[in-house]
Amino acid sequence: MVLPEASAGVLRLTDLKTEYHRNPLGLHVAQPRLSWILRSDDRNVVQTAYQVLAKNAVGVLWDSGRVQSSDSHHVVYAGPALKAYDHVVWQVQVWDNRGRSTRSRAASFEMGPLGEADWDSARWIGKPATEAPRSVAFEAASMRWLWYPEPGDPKVEAPAGKRGFRRDIDIANKGEVKRAFFACSADSGAQVWVNQQPVGHCGGASSLVLLDILEAVRDGGNRIEVLLRNGGEAGGFVGQVVLEHKGGKATRLSTDGRWQSLKLPDNTEAVPASGDWKPAREVARLGEGSFWKSLKADPLFPAHIEPPAYLRREWVLAKKPRGARLSATALGIYEIGSTANV
């Protein structure tokens, strides 16, 4: 079964998303929410009805039928119960207030583990407790949320897209630096480089991620670069470099107006050296902003944070598989990487 062909006109459907993401994998929501945007070259065009069709490899899972509604955000999937790793393809047809209709292209989503049984033999793992916990002290009061200097209030809503941030720091004698970390958070997420070496990612505006940058820093001039991606709503970046010296002192460099910022195309994969770099805009102190209140030093945010554990597993495949999925969870923020030689 397919939805009928769209009638001729200037209507189009874009931004099909499931739980805020395009074609997501690993959903753990039993009834995913679907969203779309109706666009038109004409003025005063609104949606008056919709019909959603969802299918799997066997056939139709759910046909909503024509629903008289202007809803196009968080329309709840109402078909049969979904199981772990189900792959669902869906599309939507809408009608407007002029009697016209249009049909979207297909979108998809894939379920992840939904209950304890779906994890099979998986067990919680972590680094062995063979050494005393290490903590890193930071100075929360000087940390500022940053954004690119453009109209609007990023604490409430920032344009979706990518922004670059950077700052140069000098280290007189790396040999005197015992430990070096960069604590950061970004809304929605960011990749970090030090002297063009990737050191990790930070994301989620409710917690800081601690990145070990000791191997990446050097004597003399150093440059830390951040590529931030924002999915809409609030947007910003906050962080602090912590250099712990062998003599017991520490140097802390927070995000502030001395950082530079750059507006970037959506297809940018690394922070460019050239461009129209401008002083970053200080948006809020740490702990301010409607979306960022849970990220603060006291009482909800600890004064010390632990460096991350690095875990790995190796295995051998006789031949390249047709497909592969990794499902993972952690108590905190985590990053997954892989290398394969098949």
C-alpha cells in the first residue's frame, strides 16, 4: 500500500524527523514521535489534515488514515508495538487550507534495545579500581557560555548549523606541566582539536566532559579549536583549560570574549584556519540560561570531575557482514570509535 500521488502545486514537505533526528538508529522510545514541516511558495498556507503510513519489511505497520489536524510536531506512532531493532520506513501526506495535498519522501527509524532482555549477555564494565581516584579542580565562576555574534538570544533560540571557536594559549615549559585537561559542554554538541589533533567530543548542556589534552599540547604557542553543531533551540559552548604544574600550581583559561568565533557551512568537518573570525559573544555565566541551569558549580554541579575511562574490545570476522549495529549506554557522556580491517 502506498499513499496516493501528490497533486500538482507548490507544496512540499521537509525536515522529516523521528524524536528530533533524521533517520535515527537505536531509539529506545516505545512509541516514537514524528515531525515534519510543510512549506509553500504561497502565503497563508496551513496544514489542515495529514495521513501517516509506516511500513516494515513485511508490510504496512500503521496507516493513520486521514486525520483532520494541523499537528505536524510530535505526532505519536500509534501502530502495533515495536520490538527491539525493528526498522520502520514512514512517509506523510498532508492537505492544506486550499484543498491541495502533497506527499513526503520516505524517512526511517530503527529501534534499539527496549528492555533488559534485549541486552542479552551484556554486562556493565568500567576501569579497574587499582588506583586512587584522580580529580580535576576548575574555576566555575569565570566560565562563560559563548556563541557567534549574530542577532537573537542564543539562550532561548539559536540558528541551527555549525559555528567554530578557537583560542591560542602559550605554555612556557611543557615539561613542568603534570596534567592538562579541557572541560567543556556544548549545545547541541562539539568536536575539539588541540594543535590540529582531535582530542574528543563534548555535548549535552547538563554536564561537562573532561578531555585529556596533555599529549597534544607543546612548548610555546598552542591552539584549541572547537567545531560546534546546533540542532536548533538554545545554542552555546562553555569550557575551561586546566594546566596542573609539577610545583602544585594550576593555570585555568576559561571561555570568554577572548575566544574567536566563525560562522560555518553545514558541510564543514574541521575548523578552518582562515575566514572572517570575530570575537565570540558571551551569552551567559555557567549555570544561567533556561536550558543550562543544571550545569553549574554548586550545589548541582560538583567542584571536581573525573577523567574518562578508556575501554576497548577486539574480535575477528571471517568476512564482511551485510550490516552491523552497536548498542551502548553509560553512566554519563561517552564516545564510541572503531577501526576495522576485514
